Amino acid sequence: MGGYEKPANHQHLAAIELLVESLIPFDSETGLPSAEFMDFSKFLDAKGELEEYLLEFGKLIEKLELKLGVKFSQISVDLFIYDKDLKKGLTNILGMRLVDYYYQIPQVRAYYAQNIPAPFPQGNTLLALDYELLEGVHSRGPIYRKV
Amino acid sequence: MSEIWDVLIVGAGAGGSAVAAYLSDFDINVICLEQGDFPNINNLPSTKSNWETFRWSEFNPNPNVRKLKEDYPINCDESPIAVANYNAVGGSTVLFSGHYPRFHPSDFKVKSVDGIAEDWPISYAELAPFYELNRKFTAVAGLEGDPAYPEIKNLLPPVPIGKMGEKLAKGFNSMNWHWWPAYSAIATRKFGDHAPCINLGPCNLGCPQGAKSSADVSHWPHALRNKVQLQTGCRVSQVLVNEFNQAIGVKYFDRSGKEREIRSLFTVLACNGVGTPRILLNSKSDLNPKGIGNSNDLVGRNLMLHPLAYVEGIFEENLDSHLGPQGCSIASHEFVESSPARGFVRGFTMQALRGPSLSEATRSYQLQKILEWGNNHHESVRKRYSRTAHLSIIVEDLPELSNRVELDPILKDSNGIPAPKVTYKLGENTKRCMAFGINKAREVLIASGAHTTSAFGPVRETGWHLMGTACMGDNPATSVTDKWGEVHDCENLFIADSSVFVTSSSVNPTATIQALALRTAARINERFRS
């Protein structure tokens, strides 16, 4: 096909932006935000992985063009999003990193009650042992073999 | 190079630290070479806002992912389980979860009681005083009266079991199965150089509080106060011998990459069940054409890895299962001993695991392909996260000659030393035991109130327990070391790590590694004085 030696053009970026948001959309029930492409791309860029991911994305577009027999510029972005095979392919490529990025967002972590910013030095208060629960276990007597 | 040390220890992890701490109480000149550095507990991941992300980079348990300068590559292409380790002062205990049970009496006598593998040349009763002695250094929390063991006394208070632990405990009770608060190498109150634990949680990213008895906290402060010399950034390539095939020191690369030699009366290898056979196999000479200690071709063989399965149960209610010390809540030893009706010998333990953290959990959902995308994404996370109870199944692995560590013919580390290559398959007995264990874990999770269970195993990134690759025994034809850890073929060379294990038990090995190492140190002290 050619034409995709460069990782992506603005149309690809527009598509991936919509896809990222469609994979993790805004949750009206809890107010949890959608995954924002701009922040996600910064996250990838900081890891030095943005170009690699966009390159993979470009390969997917090549597949789509082959499948539909038209140039990407002639296809609606919506079609790309709702093409199950391609969406699955993109999820496989982006999924793990998207999770890594999204579940570091303070608002998301706050919702799931993770310590912010870090476990240290706050610590956690935990339910202590109720010793009565062990009475039956102890009354059985030794379970190890005496050798 | 003119100096000759009394004792040279290679490796500053669980075993090497115990040898150093013990010998430091005597008038013996001890030096330890360690390829890593001292962990900076003020800079561990749990002190940072993005603490979880370090698990996927420099604090990943897999050295092939971590790729730090102190790491060496390990070829695990021919193993379903990848080797996990950490190269630093404290070794893999820096990242261990602190689960710290002893082996059971029958674990030392499997041939006598079950007719398989070999008996150890020592018994539980012989090792028990060294389990006790180790508590001088290691903070061991737990609860007396456990029916799974002979009497164990003077433990620190147990780590709080949490809501998830209590839920599971009730489930175990309904099955009339054994459970007990976990034995934990965690200071639940002030102990020696340890701070009291405040239940931070991710022990397996290092403990920034200094409450976990990783060897850099438990043993090294004592050894260093007593003037043991610790040289970091030193990678040992081979053991040196004289014309009588007695160990006389090692050859190593210093931090700058310069090759050096160091001499000693006694040499102790404590580099774990992969690193130690690697050095032995790389120590080839005219006297030892197959490597040191390897005249019977047993060095590197009988590798045991404790194949692990995870079984998870999802509950309607919030269990706060992401909170608290990750590996230490409750454990069940109900299925440790053999029962003929089960179709396999030996057994497994079930260990309740807290966590994982939010990032780790959602990654796991993605890997298991249970994470939904699109409009159902949030609900698919919400219904699982902190509502999931986790049980790990730790299977007693049996020694098999074909499971082994060799030198890779191509792969080398940054100093040009051949890398280890691991070849490992799960034995039939192990597979049956794991399948049985998964079913039992599902049963107890459902009895505890789980509405859905899932299981997967063996889990690849769990090869922490590296055992059996230089096994001890009374017969030099069928073992690598004697019952003190001294290599049969090479006088004055000792091994003080889990390489010497004859069989693997179904519990975590660190307490036994350190008890054996102290016993080996006591033997070296006797030998030194004689």
C-alpha cells in the first residue's frame, strides 16, 4: 500500500482519539472521566512509545484499506470505530497501555479509594483477627505427620 | 591481592546475609561480594505518586524486563515459569511478600513417608534450633498453637487479616479445613532495626518503612556493625581451586568491569538456585572439566519452582482486598500431607493474597480477557476491584533430572559471563496436584460467599522459589553437597541458598533458606576453629 511509513497523519490521530474515548467512555453513573487521547499520547510519549503505537495504528489502517478497497481518507471515522475486527486489533495494541494510563488518573484512583499520592507514609487500618474464629481449627488437634 | 579472608560470601541475599550475620559474632574476617547495591529505602516506589508503574519497569520481578546494570539475563524460553529475582543487598527478599512459614516435619522425609524423591539428610528437629536462632534477626509475626506444626513460640502478633481474610476464614471454617494467620517476616511492633508495620500494602515493591524483614533490614545491619566487609557492584564469574581441588577464592568483575581475584579459607556461594549452579558450571578447569561439584552431573538438575495457580472469587460486597500487606493474611495447610485417594503424592498450600493494586488488577483483567471496553468498561472494573478474594495455590514440586539450569551457549551478561538457561516442565504429579488445588480453592471461595470464580495457572511471572539445583545428601554419587552444605567434590566450598534443597515442600522457602544458612555458618565456624 505504501504511504504509511510515517506513523500517522492528522486523520489517523482524529480516529485514534475517538477510539480511545470509545474504549473508556465517560461514566454518567459515577462521573468517571473518559480516557483523553491528548493525555494518553503524552503518557506514551513520556515512555518513548508514542511513535511505535502510532506505527502499529498505521498498519491497522492499511488492513482496513485492503479490506474495504478504498483509501482511508475516503472512509468515515465512524466506520473504523465500529469495525469489530479492527477495533479488537487496536484494543490488543493499546489495551494494556491504556489501562496503565487511565488508572493512574487521580480522579479515577480517588474513586477506587487508592491511596493518593502513595501508600507511604499513611498506611492502612485493617480488621484484626477475631480469635474465636480459630477455636474449631485448633480443637481438631495436630494435622502434620509426626516423622 | 595478598590478603586472604577467613570467609568469603558470594551474594548478599537471604542466605548470604544469614551467614554474614552469624559469623560476625566471632573473631573471623568475613567479606561479601554482591553484584547489586544497597536498596535506598527512602526512594522505594511506595514513596512516589506513580508507585504502581515501577512494577512494570525497574521493580519488575523478571530480570529480563528490569535489565538493570546489576541484572544478568536468564533464558527462560523453555519454561512455562519465568525466573523472578532481585539483585541487591537483601537479594530477592527486597521484593518478597514476607510470607515466612517453616517447612513441615514430613517435608524432610518424603521418601520415608511417601516413597518418592529422597529424604533430606537432616530432620525438622535438627533444623528447628536454627529456625529459632534466625528470629534473633528476623521479625516473625504469627500465632502460636497452629495445628499444622510442632510448637512454635514467641511470635510477634499476627498481621491483621483484614475483611477479605475474615471472609475466607469463615469459608474455611464451614468446610472444616485448616487455616491460620500467616507467618510473616513483618515487624508488627518495634523489633530490632525494624519499624512497626503500618500496613502500607505493596511489600513486593520493597518496604519504605523498614518493617519487612528483607535481609538488608534484618541481617545486614548486625553484620555491618560487627565489621563484615560488604563490597557491592561485584559480579563473581567462577570459584578458584588449588591443586587439591580445595576452594581458595573467586574470580570476579568489579564495578568498573575490571576482572579481579580474591582469596579465602572458606568460600560460600549464596546466589540462589539459578545463580549458584551458574557459577559452579562456569568454574571449569582441568580438575573440574564439567564445573565444580559436578562430577556426577547433578549441578543444575532437579530444579523445582513451586508452580503457582491463582484462584479468584468475586463477592457482592466490598472486601477492601486491595489493602494491607500483600502476601500475609491467612493460609491453609489442609492439603499439605499426602492422601492416596487424591491421585497424587504430597500436596499444596493455599495462601490468601491481598491486592492487587488498581493498575495491577486492571492489567490482570486485560490479560485474562475479562476487561470490557466501551460502555461496560467501568462496570466490569467496579464489580471486581476490591470485591475479589485471591487464593494462591503453591504446589510441592518434585525433583526431576530433566528440569535444570545450564549455561546458555550464546546469551551472556554485561561482563561476558554465560547466562543461565532454564529448562523446565511441570511433572504429571504437579499437574494433578494443581488441578485438585484449584478445585478446592474454588470450593472454599464459594463457601465464603463468592458468586463467581476464575482460575489460572501455572502463573508465568512467579518463579521466585528456585530450589534443588545443588542438592544436599549423604551420598556423593547422588548429591552435590553434604548435610552442612559443603560441596562433596570441593573442600572448603559451601552453598547457603535453596540450591541445596532436596525437596521443595509446599510453602515459601525463605525461613528454611535462612535456618539452613545459619546451620552452615555454625559448621564453618567449627571448621575454622579446628
